[in-house]
Amino acid sequence: MSDDNLTVISLVSIGQHPTSGRSRRAEQDARAVELGLKLVDDNLQVIHAGKISDDPSENAALRSYLGMGLAEINLLTVPDDADVALIIAGHLREQQPDIILTGVHAENGESSGMLPYLLAEQLDLALVSSIADILSIDYAKRQAQVLQALPRGQRRQLIVDLPFVASVDMAATQPRQSAFGLANRGYIDPISPALFVDKERASWQISPAKKRPKRLKIVKAKTAADRFKAATAKASGGGGKVVHGVEESAQAIFELLVAEKII
């Protein structure tokens, strides 16, 4: 299904391998590009907001999208202190695409998953989250039939008016492999958009993440019989003791929390 009358823009980011930490094409963004190529083939527009990096691995990761068959990628050159959401929204407002595709969330950086929602709010468009496919386009009614991915492998068909923003889930079609020759022949076109400073980020205090406390074991019972059995079962192990007084009780609770590595 490829149509020249449809304008589709896919937003991509530089991903990060969860084990090695190396730069790569983001899995969800690559699926968004694959879906865009299915809809409009070579007419797909791909946008990356960032800057030309001195890191060869980041440049290779960005070019890996070109290796999927793209002629060029539009690079919105933005500094580190810029509000990327406002910059991308301003550029998209000029382009006026029918469909805007993104990943659900990035693989590094803030990774908040808020970008699709912020773009939809800025552009006053409908948002369909976690889609697996776009099944059909009705140009007469200016509507699209979208397949949304739900938990536990379930799917739901939705009808949404054009234009709209959609975040692409991992349930979407797996992206094609990136060809080395195409990746090196493709062109990265730098664009200097209007800049907006991220005032909220300037007030943030960034610190290393702390290890999360260990949760206590919770009995999971699906049926009433299982819940009754768990409630009436005798404590195993025989290692309990009877405590008396406030101080002795507090000491026992403290030792339990330490043993469970909660504190």
C-alpha cells in the first residue's frame, strides 16, 4: 500500500543497545520508518532533531536509517539546551503532514515517552498510542483505520481522522535490515529551525540513580480457593519468636527490613 497523495513524516532518534550501551537505530523508530515506507515508499520524510556529532558510532546509527532505503534525512540542528518538542512542532506545522509517526519512547536521554503527546498538543491533533499497523486510508472521509496494540497480544481497530500523530509499538512489523551501501550514499540535510530554550530543564538537578529497594514477597492468588489457602496456611520455617515491649518489637522489625534489603 503506497500512495503519492499521502504525506507521512517519521521522527527518528539515536538508540542505545541495552547491554553494550552502543549507539544504534532505535527499535521503535525503525519500525515507524518501516511503516512509513509501507504507506508512501520513497516519499517518506524522516526527521531527526539533534546535532552533527563527533562520535562516529552516533553518525553510523543515524545513517542506518538511510540504509533502509531512504534518500535523505532532515537533521534539525538544535543545541543541548533547546526545547526539542517545540522545535519539532514548529517544523511540522510548516510541513502540514497527514500522518506523524514516532516511537513510543526513546532509548536514551529523558526517555519519558512524552514527545508524541506534546506534539499532538502543540499541533492540536489526535494521538493514537502504541499502534501496530495502519490498515487503510479513506481519502474521501479523510480517515485512517489503525490497528492498536494492547497488552497480552490483544489488538483493537480504531478509526481516526487525518491528520494525526501515532506512536509505533514493538508489535509493529520488524524493520528491514540496513544496507551498508545505501547508508553511505544517503544524504543528511541539515536544517536550522527556530530555536526555543528549554526553561524547565535549566532548573533540573541531575544525579546518579539510586538502587531501588527490594520489594517484599507478595502471594499472588488468582482464585478464591488459592486466596483462602494462602490466608490459612501455617507459616513455614519455624524461625519465629515472640517479642514483648515496644523496643524489642521495633528492633525485630528493623532486623527484618535489613534482612530483606529494604533498608
